[in-house]
Amino acid sequence: MKARLFSMSGGSVQRAMVACALLSAALALVPPAYAQGQRGTGQRGQGQRGQGGQPAQAVQPAQQPQPLPIDLFTSKNFYKDKDIWLDKRYFRCNSPRELTDMWTRGGRIGNDPPRTAAWGDCNRDYPASEIRSKLPYKTAKEHYEALLAETKAAGGPTVHTRQTLPDWDGRYNRTGQNQWIYGRIVQTATILSLLTPEYQERMVQMNYHEAVNNAPQWNAAYCYPEGFMRWWAEFSINQIEVMTTPAQVQFLTGVADNFLRRVLVGRNHVQQVPQWYGETVGFWKGDTLTAWTANVQGWTLSHSMFEFSNSMQTIEVFTPRRNTDGSFVGLTVDTTFYDPEAFVAPLHTVQLYNRTASLDHPTQRYTYIECLSNIAAVDGKPTQLTTGDPGYIDYYGRPWAQNWEKLEKGWDKPEPVLLPGIFGR
Amino acid sequence: MKTLFLRVFKIAMLALPVVVSLFVATTPAHHSFAMYDMTKTVTFTGVVTRFVSQANHAEIHFVPLGPDAKPQRGSDGKYTSWGVEMGGAAAMAQQGISVTTFPVGTIFSVNLHPLRDGKNFGSMEGPISKCPKDTPPPPSKHCNEVQGSTSHGRGNF
């Protein structure tokens, strides 16, 4: 490689190394700035409120307990360690997010991987009891029908016209409060404890191959579908466009891929096959929207979290939030996840959407995403393909023409000008 | 080769605290950075051959300039090609890095973390420095040292 590089004297290198070591050590001790806890808005059902989650414990500097004789980073076969998977020390107290980032953030994997993998904070956790739904329902159908019955008893559901529709149209940001579903404030073992044995095994497989084997399989890397539950993941969606009509409420968002979800008001589920983002029906009770999603294609939340099955169904309750003067500021979205194949009990989360702009904003646009990737799984690991690699697609270089040019070898053709004339030809 | 390794190592050691601090609070990606060696940072000056406006990660493909300030060629006489991956195209455009501001022929300098497998591709670290049009830096210099250059992206080059 002949690229031009900066040079330093030997003495300055030594000084830099010392400074580097000190700075790196200091940075490693800085507690993460998250752990704000999940906002405690009550779970919706049976007309009750106030069952929200409690704030997570503040993150303390990591305290390493007595290690297990074998853990994820020393095991020769994680399948054989099933009996100790639910001990947080098996994951060295790392959260799912820390497992995902083990090889990429702050050198946490250490200098003799995987043996030297760092410990997380064993005092940090978000209790499983706060992740489980506190409602009595076993299925989404039961939950939906109870809310619908309650609504009917009150004279509903409300049938809105364009004139009476709540003014929810606009662009929203999901607020930055931390969530257990982001995988940062919770022990990996706690999440595992909420899964059925088969899905525990799938999750530990993911944990191992991300944190130990350095072989993450993120959906967007390969332009796989994001999948339904990624709607609730930390980085999979950004600004959300909400558009309401009497017949449906549409949510459009996306970062690596597009998410388009529609609550079909007053309708029933009719899809005969699973859909990547499910099929959602709902009803209004005044200015509160209840939505039931079913017919979901099972997939993965990825990032060292868990997979979900085709049995996944959700009940979402969208409630407007207002300022003291009554003006609308956003939506509280209360979700209960039902997946008896994957979860030992229904799970629950609350997220807040804050409206930041109207749909007629002069400059804000939704950018439709075409997920393009030149990353391929090579020997099980995501590998960046570059020009000339088999399978590489030069998306922005007329790839169709590049295919034809393979049929034009040896032809006398005009040579394209690659570089400015100042460098000659 | 040994000299090159030492240079890369020196740069990596200097850059490590910065790299670590940036990644404590960096923006998310659409794929893991596991394929990149985040402990190494290499500085290139090159000439844009293609700007790839991918939604998830924009890329600049370029021919690096060698120590003689001329575009590098391989043993086959063809130009050497490198690529650098950045954030999403829309996010990069907001920082002044787009297909319109970095057209083919733009001379620029960038720091990148190279792929672990040794291929000519890396992940951008910090901002890009753009040389004035048709004005490559003198030998052993980068665009940030050229009068009239502009910086695009967050942080200091």
C-alpha cells in the first residue's frame, strides 16, 4: 500500500501510547449515559391505568462477581450450558446490546478474545416482572375483545368522519427514553428468562455468534426484511409519518428499510398467509385508537435479543398526550406482545411519539429507502464485497451495462475518463 | 511493509482515544462494524471515481494518491481502487457530503478504519477534507493542509 500516511517520531509514539492507555482506561470507566428507565405510563386494558414500569436502577461502575467456571466466552459448546444460561454471570453481566457491541465498541472484547471479554454491570437490570404484561389476558384476541366490549358498553366504537377525526397527522419523533426492548438496561439472562426453551436456545446462539464469534447477522446488513418487531427496536425507525383517514391510520417510517403499517378501522383480519409487518385492524373510542396486529411473519429482533414466531400478535393502544393548555403534543403507544411460542408470558412496553411537524412542512420529506447492500455471508460472517468480488453489484454504475460489457471483451471501445485531466491519462 | 505497519500502528495508537470516545456516543449503523478493524485508522488522499448515494451507507470510491502525489496504479498498470463507507446518504448530505458536492474528480482526504480482511475498503472516521478543485496537496500532505480546503462532517480532521 502506497497511501500517504502521517509519520511520528519514536518518542512521540511512546508518549501517545501512554496517553492512549490512560485515556482509554478512563473512558472505559465512564458509565453509560442511559438507564433513564422506561416511562411509567400505565398498560391499557380493563380501563385501568397506572401499571407502568419502574425506572431502571442507575448504572454503577461494573463490579465483577465470582465468575462461573464456564461462561459464554469460555464455553466450548454453549448448547451444553443450558443449566446456567439464566445466571447473569454466564454472559458476564453484559446486556444484549453490550454483547452486540463486544467487538466494535471500546475494545471490550480485550486483547485475547474471547477469553478477555469485558464484564458488564451486574447491578443493572430491568426486572422481568416489569417486562411481563400485568393484564390477565392470555391472547391478543381476548385482550382486543375485552377492550372492544368496554368500548361498546360506553356507546362506541366511535365512527369518525373527516371532520371529527383526531388531528394526529404529522411527523413524530419517538422519544429517547430507554426501553427494555432496546436491550441496554437489562441483563441478557433476564430477557432469556422470558423466553420458551426453544427461543432461549435461539437467543443464546445469537449471543454466542455475535459476542464470541464476531459473526453478527443484522437484517439490514444483508437487506433482509426488518420484520415486525423491529418496529420497537432502538435504531430501526426514526421520524414517523402519521396520516389519518376515517378508514385507516397509516404509519410510515424507516431507517434501513421502509416500515408501512396501517390500522384498518372497523375491519377484521382476512390475510391467509403471514405478512412481514402483520395485518392490523382497530377501532376508535373517542380519540383513543386500539389496534390488533395478527398474521405476522416470525423473524428476529436481532442485536443479541430474541426471535419471535408466526404466533406473534400485538395489541397497541394509541392515546393522545396534551399540554396543560389542551394542545396536542403526541401519542403514547402502549403495546402488549403475545407470542406463546416464543414468550413464557405476554410482554409489555410503552413508547412515546412526539409530534414535531405537520405533514405540509415545507422542507421535511420522507425518503423512500431502497436497501442496497454488498455485504455477503462468507463462511458465516458478514463480509464486505468490493469491486471485482464475485457477487458485487455496482448499483450506481449502470450495473446492467456492466453485465453487457462482459460480452464485449476485446472490443475496441472508447475508454471512459476516470480521473481529472490534471493527472494525465 | 514493516515501515507501513509501524506507521499504521502509530496512527492507530494516536487515534485510539478519539475513536473510543466517538464510538461511545456514535450514531447507529445498519450493519455491525465487526468487519472493520476499529483499532486501526489510516489516512488517505484520493480522487473520487464514484459517489454511491445508498440510503443506508453512502460510499465514496476513489483512487488514492501515492507519495508522489500521483494516482496509484497496481502492478497491472490499472488504477488502484479504494472505497470508504459513511453514514446514510441523507445524513451525509446534511453534512455537505453528497453526489453533488463530491463529484467524480474531487480530490479529498479521509481517515478510515480498514476491513479486517485486508480489502481496499474502510469505514470513515471523522470528517472529510476536500481540496480546492484540481488542487492536489503536495507530496506527504493531505487536503486539510491545503489552503482553501473545506471540511465536511463532524469533528476535526
